[in-house]
Amino acid sequence: MTASFLSLIFAPRLYRLYHRNLGESGGAYNANFAERWGDFFISYGLPIGGIYCVWQRKLNYVIYLGILVASSYVLRAAGRAVNPTYLQFLEVLSRVKQSLSTENLELIRKYDFEFTSWPVTYKCSNLSLHARTATGGREFSASWLIGWLVAHSFGIRLIYPGLLFGPIIRAPLEEARSKYVIEKGGVRHRVQSADNNSIDTMLFDRRNDATPNGKTLVICCEGNAGFYEIGMISTPIELGYSILGWNHPGFGGSTGVPYPKTELNAAEAVFDFATKELGFKEENILIYGWSIGGFPASHLARSHPNIKGLILDATFDDIMPLALPRMPVILSPVVQWTIRHHVNLQVSQELAGYPGPIRVIRRTEDEIIADPPGELKSNRGNYLLKDLIEQRFPELMDNPESAKALDDWIGKSHARDTTSVVAVLLAQSDFVIPENLDELSIEAKKQLVVKIADHYLSDFKSSHCTQLPSSLFQIPWSHSPRPVPSSSIESQLKQKAQ
């Protein structure tokens, strides 16, 4: 009886039921009075009482707080002991801990509970190959130390605000997650990264569905305030793709903090899970990164260049130009030390190692990655696109005139009718790249660099957080279409001029 009562004391919170059970109709778990108030005192009494004890600095207050907390755990356990629904859940959880059989996993997935007690579906042993470039190395200088203190206190929470308000919106996340499980057939998995963080993932496996896109897996990398429960996955869901969504370390059920190394190890674990456990081939995986999610998305593309393609939506080239304007000028050196040493998120740098198909989606009224907000010419997606073209076609950017032609084209909106898939596909029709780009005339280079930019970029007349229309979610064209002699391009231009 003692062991049973102890298990009730330290057992996880139960949130929702995805099935009819013992007279309940599913939905939110119906805790009784004792369990509900025990949970309340544990959740709120402990932190508030702790602050009060520190303020008063009296030992007897600490003793009173200890008695209150211990009593709350006992009260909660007593409530659970007389709740048949919770007891049945605890029995299933015990069975899963003994055996991760398919039958037991199916049973435990009928409940939503604290993710720390969720069974680990897959353990990854692969560390990120390129995480060091995002941390800037270890110099142990004064600037390194100051940057470390800032990054490991409030800095990372300014960059990833979801760390702060994630716990506040727990109930909406639970509700959204339950809809994905019940209505869309989502399956939750706990993936353990190589640095021992638990990554909260949601899988929609449609390989057996009668849909042309089901064989392709879309791995979704969310923004700095995004969760797979309420994030960007609804667009590929609408199009019938298989999908693997995951939460940053520290978001939702995921453990850890999204420092670059931790973030990249989490992304690597998710990709490893998709290929080695789920059986998806790399050439059937499409990586989709939104906003700051473009960083882990580009990293995965760099580490696994054989993927089907990379889609970067509302993504920047480098976080530094976005961070500096949002802080007082006097703190600029501290911002630079913090980012370059500890949070060095450079999407362009990751892209330099990826040679495959890519599409860049620019939101023409983006208020987050532009300064001033909403101004097209200051959108950091412009710089991402220019870096991409410079990396892949340096011969076209070797003179000021072609660079100016590209700047002039980028400075204008090229948004198209997003309600028509056909219109978008026609606008993004394939083209050929000539051989010996150095031999092209300046005029030919100017026209070709604009054509390449139009080939990679899709403009979307929208602000930063609007859901992407399904018509713009298109698999990227190859970056290197069939080459033709440069003389052929020159003759085409002359004919066009005549």
C-alpha cells in the first residue's frame, strides 16, 4: 500500500482523455476536489511561498511552506487514489514502462499527460556536425564571459519568447493537440537527442493514404514563438503530406533551452528519427522552416544534402541586424558579443553548404524581420536571397551592374495570385543555366540574375504570422537546370531586342 501511495504522489499530471473511459466521454480529465486543490497549491503555493520566505527571511516560514507543500502532495495523491480513471491511466503507464510494445503504446496514446513521463520512442546518438559554427567557439575572453551571462539569463528568452509564454498557453496547446490527434490522426512521439533532451514531436503518417503527397515527409521547423500545436503545419496537412512537427527545446513538452547547439542536436534527432525509425528516405523528405526555424531547417539541409528540397518562409540571413535595432545603442557591443559568441544564427552560412533545391518565401509586409517594420527594401529575406545567388552563381555577381539589377528587382514586390496554384507554378516555370557564365555579356548577366532570383523567390503579400497559402507551398525547382551554351543565351537576347 505504501509503494502504491508513493507512486500516486510522484505520478504525472493527467490532462486529457482521447477515448471514452469509465463513464467519461473523453476531453479534459475530470480531477476530483482533493486532486485539483492539491495540484493548485503545488503549482502556485510553492513559488509564491518561496518568494515570500526569501522576502521575510524567517526559518519558521520555510518550515510552514514545507508542511504546506508536503500536505498538498498527500492531498493530491489521496484524490487520485479514489479516482478510477486516474488509477486506470496509472496502470497503463506502468505497463508501458515495463514494455514498449505496440499494444501498450496504443493504450498510452489514449491519454495526454505530463511529457516528462511519456515513453521515449527513439534515442538518437548523432550529434550535430556543425553546431560549433553557431556558438562561435570558446575564447574565454571578457567579451565571451559577458555574452555568456547575457545569453544564459534573459538573452535567450528575448530571442525565443515562446520560452516565457509557453507555460501560460498550456491549455490552448492541449486543446489544439487533441484536435490533431482525434481529427487528423496525429501520433505523439518523444524523441531523445544525443545531448539527452526530450523532443516533443507530432507525426502524421500518410504513406498509406490515397494521396499523391503522402510519400513525402515534411519536417516543420517552427518560429521563435511557434509550437507544432498552433504553428505552420496546417498548410502541408491541407495538401496531404506526411508531416513531422517538433517543438524547440524548452517549448511545449520538449526539455532543455534552445541555445544553438541544443537546437541543432534536437533537429538532428528529429531527422534521425524520420529516417531510421520511421523509414523515410532522405530524397523523400522536404524541410520547411519558418522565421527563426529557418536556422535549424538550413542546418538539416546542409547536413543532409540529398533531401527533396528546402522551403524557407519569412526567414532572415543573420540575426545580428535584427537584434541590434531592438536594443539601446549603448548596449550594441554587448549584443554583438552575445550573438557572435553564443547565439550566432546565420542562415546564409548554413545555406552555403547546401547545393540542393530551395525556395525562399518573402512576406512583403513583414513587420518582424524588417527594420523599419513592414518596409520591403529592409526585409532580411532580401539579403538571404542575395547571399544564396552569390554562393551559387558568383560569376553573375562579379560586376556592379548585375548586382544593381538584382537590387532593383528585389526592391519591388512580385506577389502573385495566391488563390491559384496554376498561376504560381507558371510564374515559377523552369529555365536553363548557360555554361561558361564568365563569357556572358553584362546585359546577359543582368537578365539572367533576375531570372534566377525569380526562380528562387515567391512573394507573399502578408505580414509575418499569417498562415501560408497552400498554393505557395510548392516543392522547389532544382537550383541547376540543364545547362546550355552561353552563345545560345546571347542569341536569344539579340532576337528579343529585335
